[in-house]
Amino acid sequence: MILDDLDARPGSTTSLLRTVVGLYARDLGAVAVADLVALLGALGVPPAGARSAVSRVKAKGLLAPATLDDGRAAYRLAPDAVPMLERGDRRIFTYRQQGDDDPWCLVSYSLPEERRDARHQLRRHLAWIGAGTVADGLWIAPGHLVDEVEQLLVALGVRDAATVFVAGPPRVSGSFADAAARWWDLDRVAALHRAFLARHDGAATAGETTPRDAFARWVRAVDDWRPVPYADPGLPAAALPAGWPGRASVALFDALRAAHAAAAREHVRVVVGR
């Protein structure tokens, strides 16, 4: 299983290409290299940078070489990448907030010093999917992420060292909001939401645009949004501080999708001749 690229920086050429691939490659099948370069060109990426990004994404296992009927060099989505993109779809396009009485997922693990690299990767990936740290070797996430946690443990080869519990709401000393502030870095998550709002506010109501412009706006919006629903696990309202910006940024992303996604897809079809 291919894991998400934790190191991709939103706005970088590689990240933009991953976003384009995630949005469109499953429907298009094989896409000519020249067409990928043209699509990135609408995002302001020069041809040389686009071709370098294609090579990097191929090296990470996301794309596989192909040849079109007309003989042009092309790439198609690697089959092993499909589960990763499907998980991404659920996070990116179906933001889910935990209810006050919904179940929680607890992950307890113990890895000896000789497996410290695996321990480091597990911590890193649990944090990436939005789990919080209750104590050393004990993490918590909303119950609807339990399948994702299981897949992660298997992919990292540490399933034998972990126990997963599905439990009711935690009982804590003091308020759950105080506990959540200790377990998650909510300041960082709030900053991600505010950055998205600051960058894209008004883009959903900017008036008529060409399909090429809609494509550029939509891809950049998805690329900026993509890390946010991973960092934000969707904690219940009672666990969030006052003035939480998450609701506004989720609403803005939905508005951007309604305003630009269809025209963006039309631009892609024109570029690749479908």
C-alpha cells in the first residue's frame, strides 16, 4: 500500500501534480506526458519543472509508464495508488465531525528499541492522520478512522505490536476540551484553517471565469485544503475552543467545489482531447 506523501508542501510543483493526478487520473486512464505538462502550465509551472515533477511522482510509485495508441509517451495511475486516493477522497471531500456520543478509536502499542525506526514512523503517521497523543504509546482518534488506523498499522509492519480499541467517550479529570487541547495541537490546526480562509476567501464568488481559470483555482484550492482534514480529525464541538475557524473553512471549500469543479473538469477534458 502506498502511504500519503507526508513531506509534500502545498503549492510546490510536486504537490500540485499529485493533486491533479488524484483529481483526474482515475477517470482519464493513460495521460500523455505533454498533456500533464500542459495542465501544470495552467498553474504557472514551466515545462521543465513539470517534467521534473512527473519524474519525482513516478519514482514515488504514484504513476506507471504507458504508451498511447498514437505512440506518445504517457503515464497512468499505478494500481497500488488507488486505495490511497480513495482514502484521500473520503477525507478531502467528505469532512466528518465527531458527535458527542460517537465511539473513539484508541491505539496502544509497544515497540522495543531495536524497532525504534518503526516506532518513529508509526508516531509520525498517526499524527498525520489526525490522532492525538494521550500518553507515550497511547493515541486516540475518532472512531470513524478505525479502518484507516488498521491499514496504517499493517502498512508499517507493526500490527503485531499494537492493540486497537473502539470505546465510548473518554472520561477525564476536568473538561474534555482541556484534555483535547493537551492531546492535539489545536493551535496548529486552527492556523491551517485560517490560512486556507485567508488565501481563498472570495474565490468562490469571483464571477464568471474561463474553464482554464476555474481549473487553476480549483486545483490550488484542493492542494491547499488537502492537508487540513488530515490534521483536523473532526473533534466534537464540545472539544473545540471558542471562535473555531474550521466550520468556515469547510463551508468555503464546499463553495469552491460548487463554483469551479465542473468547469475545471471540462478544461481537463479539452486538454487531453476526451
